Amino acid sequence: MCAVRPVVATNAGVCLLMADIEPLKPSNTGWLIADVVADTFAFGWARTAVDPALLALLADPQRQPYVVFPGEFVAPERVVTDVQPVPGKRPLFVLLDATWPEARKMFRKSPYLDHLPVLSLASEQISRYQLRRSRRDDHFCTSEVAALCLDLAGEPLPAQTLEAYLDVFTHHYLQAKNQLPVQWDDAAHARLCGLRLALPVNEGA
């Protein structure tokens, strides 16, 4: 994966709140975001403690945080469905990197998020994630959510690059799981290569 890793400079940032064992799962996709999106932050989540660096990030006057969560579970006055430019502020997407039951618990038990707007994604896209399945096709994996957020923020090339990187990761993972060689010339690798070439020279790596 290191040989094809793209690094993208974005205006928007991503903040991952990670459930306790989520970073240890080989199928976790939060690390794919950190690989691709240069402005990525990651914090472990705990019910009884909050990292002061997380609170400082959320309070940064140069950022506009959005908690990404389904609007059906949130008071309507907090819900937004698009990303409006705020003068002098860069979007910061707060993603709960966890299984759906864990994410609901994290959302309820994180009072420091209560004052933030909630970005509710209403994509018609069906999840392509093949490594862990949800009962619902509209439950996306973490990197898919980040890609949708970047697209809403007006950054389609980084969004497409992250999507392509997920497809390549999925291929590598499934090939290794089945003890098969990686197909370096398949459609997923070709798409990612094309997107990397489209990135500014100082951003692709």
C-alpha cells in the first residue's frame, strides 16, 4: 500500500474519534483517511475523560466543526445537510470511528459535542465497503463518510482519491485474506494511479 499512497492537501480537516479497539481492527478504514488527507487528527474516545487537545481543536477559531451523524437521531435545530462556507473558517468533520451501536453511545455520551452542528449525509450512494457489513446499505464505513464530506465541502478530487484508495485497500485486504497475489494492474489500481497523477505535484506521494 505504501507504494500507491496518495497524500492530499485539503482545505477541510478530519477529526477521528476512535472507539477503544477500533484502531486495532485490520479492517478499520480510519487510518486510510490519515494516510490520504494531510489535515487529519485522531483521538481515542473514553466516556469519562476527554483529551485537552481535542477540546482545543474543536474550539479553534479558524475551524468550523461538524459532527457527522444521521439527522434522524438528532434535534432538528442542530441538523445541517450541506457545508456552507464560513469566512475565515475551514470545515472540520468530526467522525465517530466505531461500529454503529458504539457510535450511538459515543454521540450520546460526549457532551462536548452537544453545541456543534450535526452534518447529516443523505447520499444515494450504496456502500461499497466489503470487509464488514451493516444491515443497512446506507451505513458507510469511516473512509466513505470522509469522502462524502470532502465532496460536500467542494473538494471532489480529494474525495475521489480517498474513495479509490479504499478500493485498493479492500483489494489488498481480500487478496491477503484468501492468500492470493495482489493484482497491481486491476481497475482499482488504475483509477487510483490516474487520480494521483491529477494531484498537484507537491501533494502526490
